[in-house]
Amino acid sequence: QTQSGPDSGLRSALDSLFETTAFLPEASLLDVVQAMAHNAKTTTSVEDGTVLMNRFMEVCTYNLNRLPVLWPRMLQMVLDICASEDQKALRMVAVGAICRVLSEALKKGALAMLEDPEAEQAQLLGELEVLLTVPHEDVRARVCESLLGILHTSGQELDPRAWATMVKSVAFAARGELERVGLFFLLPSDSDLETAVVHTKARTPATSGSNPNNPSNNNSKSSNGSAAAASGTTSPSEAEGPPKLR
């Protein structure tokens, strides 16, 4: 149903206001973000905080080409909300908003206008790791759910560096939760993770050992059979014969 009257006109004007932030100079954009972050940190109303978080998410989405500038401020705002005992109800709203922004940023081509999109992917993922250190279990669980969602929707589009950061973040989360119950978890170094990811992506599905048309496999099997025949020995499977039913 189409809304009419002054309320609908005001909503349209507000929507246009946040859309036009994409045309603001960087300094003006940061002023808008700073004002929104201040209001989000000081509000005690869940309804008002939710509106602010949604608008903040829209501003980031409209300005993905400048997200590296906005991301630290949004992350700090979420950390401040998580640290406040007066904003418990707003905590999950804030974490959900920043996770949705990250999901949008990691979609194919979303950061194409940046100088090094692949490096920015890894940077955004790496900075989210700080949320895995907060003392609130619901926040850490929400971040882990977000990482899982990114793997489902954009995993195949991640650059090897971002993949290494993703694996590191998951391992960091696992180590943190295990250490909370008194268990030890060995976290590989960054270089080891990146090397493993690059090697994994470089491997092809088919190998010479699994190719039935590979002559070397046939020759190997033939030579093994000849050797067994010459020695008069049989393999354990040949000696046992077919399995017996009970």
C-alpha cells in the first residue's frame, strides 16, 4: 500500500538524504558518520538505536568505495555499544548491522573501485576479529554466524589473502572459546595459513594417481601383479576372498 501525506514525504526526504551521502566530500561524510555514531552511543531507546544502526548501514552501503575510511568508525561505535551496560538490548542490533555491511562489501565487484580490492577484503575481515574478544557470548556467536554466512554466499569469490584471513579468524574464534573452558588451541602463523590456502587453490581436482587412463598406473599395476606372481605371494584381499556373511 502506497503511503501518502506528510509522513511519506518526510520518509522520502530522509531516504534521499542518506543516498546523497555518496556525493559528499570525505570530510563532510565523516561529520555525518561521527554525528550518527554519537547518537547511537548515547541513546537508551532500542527503537531509536535500531533506526540509527539501519541508517548507518545504509550510509556504508552507499559508500562502499570509501568503506576503508568509514569502517574503523563503525567498528569503534559497535565496540562502544558492546562495552556499555546501558545498551544491552542494542548490542545485537549493532553487531548485526556491521556484519551485514561486511557481507555486502565482500560480494563480487563491491570493492572494485578501490585501488587494491583484494587487500581491502583481507583488511576488513581482519579488523572484525576484535569483536571476537568481547566478553559477551551472544556477540561472539553473532560474528561467527556472519563468518559462516560469508563463506556460504561469497566464499568462492574471496581472494587468497582474504581466505587466509577468514581461516585465521575462525581459528581465533575457536581458540578463544576453547581457552574459556581451559583447553589449549594451537593457532598457525599467518604465513602458514596463506601458504596453505594458495597451495589448496592451486591444486587441480584430478591427479595422475586417480586417472584410470594414465599409462603409468596400468604399468604400475601390471608390474605389481607380475612381481606377486613371480614370488608366489598374494595380497591379503586376494587370500581372504569375498567377505563372508554371518
